[in-house]
Amino acid sequence: MTVSATLAANEAIAARRAAGQEVLALGFGEAGIPVHPLLSRHLGRAAAQSSYGPVAGIGTAREAAAGYWTRRGLPTEGDRVLLGPGSKPLLYALLHAAGGDVVLPKPAWVSYAAQSQLLGRDPIRVAVPEGEGGVPEAEAMDAAVREARAAGRNPRIVVVTLPDNPTGRLASEQSVKAMCEAARELDLVILADEIYRDLVFEEGSFPSPAAWAPERTVTTTSLSKNYALGGWRIGAARFPDSPLGDALRESVRGIASELWSSTPMPMQHAAAYAWSDPQELVDRVAAARHLHGSVATAVAELFAGAGCEVETPQGGFYVWPDFGPVRAVLAERWGVATSEDLARVLLDEFGVVVLPGTAFGDDPSSLTLRVAVPGIYGESDSERLAALLAPDPVAMPWIGEALTGLREKLTALVAV
């Protein structure tokens, strides 16, 4: 098992900068905005809380998380919630508790497959509906699961991401409903990773699987993306109010007791405040949503201008360009045959750090990349805060300069 591709990209960025080399950091999925002072204040006030807490989390934090989901249309009681030191440990514990093989959309975030492999299971990958992301196409999933079972495998859980990392797309309500119906027919647990839920750019209804398959959907979230608190490490899982949900929660609680004992107490107090949705933080998330949407859309337009196929991002802070239409040029000029080749050329020749589509389970011959846009929000907290508060973030001089530089590099990359 090697270091996660996303974390390896972050280390590569740091190493190049330490060596004085130019780098345009578009590889690491960090939200790139400063911590809100009120969150820092709540964490500081709780710093003296050094004792172990309950395995599932303290009541105030679990009730706050329950309120967070209830206000988003998923009525939840505190006893259905379990906290962990980030959503990644919760995801791993859930895969372990569900047992059997894991069904993943193709492409999918890097850690889902890696966690499945840590459990000794090769994931079953299913293509997403055309133009969408994060959710397997229902008929294809049905066929893949039945084929796997006929071959002696035991698919038990499907993982979905709304909105999606790496594509930046939000699956349609129709696709989510169809996936839920298929999961019920196949008796699959649904693990809905909704860590980017608050960063959907357009207002409207949100297609959470828990709305259509409430008895079998476990939903996870954290503070890492909407509040840019990746290093603070706290996540929450919402378990269904059903016999299956009871069994899964108790199993995850047992796993948690052996893996992490309890979630850090200071973080639980800060999270209790954040998940209560105070107006100051609601406003901060709205500003972050505007920043991510403005810059991601501008970056997608640059890749489209370079001849790529690219869908307009709908949430999060990622762009998923496909260089397939310019494959011949890339092969002749740079010897590019795979997305790994393409990412390497962008790094070595242009100082641009991106991740190849193969890191997310895309075909080896694909020429897809995941581009994380927060790397151009600014070099300092003051620049990033100014970008966050700007009516038009793309008009900020340093963001405009970075976009111009990216355009020039892409033009040089695909020039005949």
C-alpha cells in the first residue's frame, strides 16, 4: 500500500516549493480558505478537555450533527449519529462492518478503493451515467453485482459521493432514485459520502439516497470541506433507523473502540458549534461556495478552450477534463499514452501538479485528470480571505494571473 495519491501530491508540491521550483498546485483536495475566527475560538476554549469521551461522541456534538441533517431534510435523532476523527476512519469502519465486496462508481475518490483493498477486497467498479458523477449507473450496477455473485463474490455495499470527487458533478435525482431501487433489490447497504453537500453551487433540492432508501443508507459528513478544516479531523455518520442501521452502528462503535477510542474532545466541542449552523458560519460557507464555483467554472472553461471534453462543475472544487480529443497531438509531441503520462508531462515541463484519472479508477488508456482549483486562491491567508470575500473572485489579480498562466501552459501543451 502506497501513500494516497492526493496526499502524495501535497507532499510533491511542498518539496518543489522548498527546492525553489515553480509549481501550480492543482493536485491536492484542500478547501484553501482561512479558518473562521469563531471556530478557532471554540476550539481554544475546549483545549483543556483532555479526557477520553464516549466512543460514539459526546451528546452535544451528536445532537448538533443530528440537527444539521434534520435542517437539510433528513430527520435525525442524536442516537443515530456516531462521530470519528475524520470521515475516512468512519468510511473504513463502515466497509468493515458491512462485510463483503464494495461496489464503486467509476471514477471514484482514491481512498474508497484503497480502503477496500486494505480489507482484502478488490472493488467492483461501475461506470456512472453519462455526464454525471459519484453514483453508479443503476442497470450496470445490477448487472455487475449479479455477475459478481454468480462468480462467487459477495457484494454488500455501494459507496456514492454527492457531489462528486473527482468529477465535480452532482448525480441527478433520477440516477440516485434508480440506484437506490437497484440497491434495495440487490440488498446492498448504501454509503452516501456527502462531505461536499454544502458546496453545491446552484440552489435546489439535493438528491440524498437517504431520502429514497432510508432503511439502508448510511450518510457521512465532516467539517473538512465546507469549513476548510481538513487538519482538525472530525467526521460524523448518520445511521438509518432500522434493524440494519442498529446493527451497523453497533458494529462501527465496536470497531471505533479498538481503532480510535474516541474522537478528540476539543474538536467535538468545536464541531457542536459548527453543526448548529450559526449565521456567521452559514455566511462563510455561502462565500466559500461562491469562490469555489466561480474559479472552478473559469478553470473548466480554460480546459475546454484547450480542446478538452469537460462538464461544468456543479459542486466542491474539482474539474475533470478529458484530453481524449487532443490525444494525437499529445502522443506525437510528448509521447503521452495514458493519464499518468499526461500528469507527468504537466509536472515536468510546466510545473503543474494534477492527478491522473487512473488514480480514481479510470481506464489506463484514458486521458482524464482531476484538477483541484483551491491552489490558485492565494499564497497567503490575507489573499485567500480577500478572494473569499470578493464579489468576483476571478477578478482578483493573483487569481487572474494564475488563470492566465494556466491558459498559456495548456496552449503550449496542445500546440501542433
